[in-house]
Amino acid sequence: MNGDIWNLSKMEEVLREGFEVNWKEDKSCSDCIQSNGVCGNDADTNQTTCFSAPPTEAPQKPQGSSSKLKREIVIGITAAVLGTIVVFIIICCLRREQLSKALIFRRTARKNDENVKAFILNYGSLAPKHYSYAEIKKMTNSFINKLGQGGYSNVYKGKLPNGKLVAVKVLSESKGNGEDFINEVASICRTSHVNIVTLLGFSYEKNKRALIYEFMPNGSLDKFIYHRESSATNCRLEWKTLYKIAVDIARGLEYLHRGCSTRILHFDIKPQNILLDEDFNPKISNFGLAKLCQRKDSIVSMNGMRGTAGYIAPEVFSRSFGGVSHKSDVYSYGMLVLEMVGGRKNFDAGVSNCSEKYFPDWIYKDLELDLDGRTRGVITEEEETSSKMILVSLWCIQTNPADRPSMNKVVEMLEGTLHSLQIPPKPFLCSPKVSPMESSTTS
């Protein structure tokens, strides 16, 4: 070879252009490769030899597997990041919704508090005193002495700071945004009558609401007109006292219907809502179902049914009997007086609802026999009083509201003579069919 062939520049040119290489395959190399060995040249002997593979050499993973693993890792990280973002967004939305509700609730509470303040300013000195809930709890000694309970309230005995005894009605369930509560307070504030219970104060703090009434030592009328086994409550009142109670309740209802600038319909006249003071003077209480209406409105609109089974007027639970009006209170009053005379509840959910078991039905038969005998002879004052109460009550429970007398007419009939009263038509309506659990319903 010429020496210039080994010039580096020439060598690079030859390598770039390429050249042919010929070799003779050695069979020993083929055998070596098949046995996982490495064929090579032994420098010491200058001969072809077989080098064995390293014993612990780990096999390399294919390049495709490595790429697949990388893709899985990338996808997993991406999914985790997206999931975290979604959860974060959901949490933010929930917190925003909760915050929005909290703000709405606070705004509503502030608005209701403003309504209470406006109410107090509007009525001035006539408005009942506003107590805090802490004061309510203190005056009732942490609600230790329970006087009674209703569907949505409990009544506790309490004492004002000046020592005056009161009955505190705590509402256990409130509806709406508090306007109904304010309306109830406002309706009672409109009244000033000897036979209407006096509201002395109220408490209004968000969902904690209470009404403070004058305390009535003799409790409710139902304890004195039903036959009970307990001697403590089975106190029979004289006919003279029963008669006076009936007349005074009628005067109280007449005042609600005609004496107020805005007519008040009670819708829940029953013995449990007639309270008696120390001299057994009655006072109408519990205006939870009361409805205000203009005096010029003869018919009032009302959704659903309100009242207590056995005292509800027919038109209240079915408009097919007529429109709802102040005559609905007249019906309830009539049922109340019948109980005072008969000394038993007019509604028993455990018996049939047919006319043979209906309270006015059997008392009407007794009245016909009684009056037939009394008109032919001299009757006592007690007999005349009971007969008048029965006749007036039967007029009050006529099925057609137009046939019922107004409350001022009821007072006139009770204070008149027995001979001036006619026997009313016999009511044809059976008692409404309800279950024992539905004996008291509200709108």
C-alpha cells in the first residue's frame, strides 16, 4: 500500500464511501451463539473462541413496554389532576351554595327582625312587650312546669319579674318566614274583651318563638264537662255556672265577629281552648288557626281544612255545603254547648260514624221527649236553662250555614225565654270520617 492511504482525510473519505468486507463463517461461532455465548478472538492464542454470557445479567425490557409504561404514567397523572380539579370545583360550588343560603337566611332573619321592630313601632304602647328567649327560659325556670300541649306548641307555667303568673306558649314548629307569627300577634293585639285571653308579651328570635298569656288558674273547660275517673278533674259545675259560661263565650265570639275593626274567625272553638279564671269566667284562647278578614266579606277563601274533628263545620271540610264564613265558628260553638249539656265528647273515633252514634242525634231525641213533658207542666229554672242551651246549640249546628244564627242572635236567644224558642230542624249530617291520628288538623 502507498503510505498516503493512511492519511486521515483519505480514511474518512473511504469510510464515507464504504467498502466491501468478506469473511468466512466459523462453525464454532454458530454453535457459540446458539448456546447464548459470545464468539470472539482470544488474544493469547490468536484463535476464535466462545465466551459464555454473564450468569446474572437481567434481560432488558423491550423498548415498546417502556413506552407503554410511560404512557400509563402520564395518563394516570392527568386523570388525578383532572379529578382533583373537579372535586375542587364541586367543593367551591357547594361552599358557594351554602354561603348563599347562609346569606339569604341572615338577610331573612334581619328582615323579620325589622318586621318585628316595625310592628312594635306601629302599635306603640298597645303592642305587647318583646322578650328575649333567654328571658323566656328564665321566667319558666327552664320549662319545668308544663301545663299542656297542642299540635305545634307546648304551654308552660311562668312568672314575670314583677311576680305575675303567666302561661308561656312555646311554638315547637314554625312555618313560613315569621309573617304568620306576626299576624297572630297582631290579631290578638286587636282584641280587648273580658272574654278574650290577654296577650302580655312575645318572643321572636329566628326559629324560637313564644307567646306569653295571662295565667288562668282553673285551666281549660274540658276538665269540668267530661266524665273522668280522676276525682281531681271530675268536677261537675252547676247549671247556673255552665249557663253563664255559655253566654260569655257567645259574647266573646260576637266581639271577634263584629266588635273588631277587622273580623277575626277563630276556627278552633272547643273546650280545650276555653280557659277559666279563678271565678270560672271563660276566655277564648289559642288563635293559632285564626283568620283575619274584612267585615264586609261574608265568605272567606281558605285552602284545605282547619280545626278539630267533631267541631268542624260541614262547609269547612267540604265546600259543597256552602262558603266558609263566621257561621263556621257558630257551628263549633253549638257543638261546644252540646258537650257542656251532655257531659261527654261529641266525637268518638272508635265508633261508627253513622247518624245513630252521632252526638246531636241522640240528644235531639231526648230534647223532644223533655220539651213535650215540660210544656205541659211547671219546670224548674235548671230545666229551663238546660233546655234553652240545647235548643240554641241545635240551631247553631244546622247543616246550611244560612240557617244558623249569628252570635249576637245567639246571645239574645240564650237571654230570652224558653217559650220564645222554636225547635230547629234535625241536622242530617253524619260526623266526618277521620282516623284517631287525624282528629286535629290545620291548614
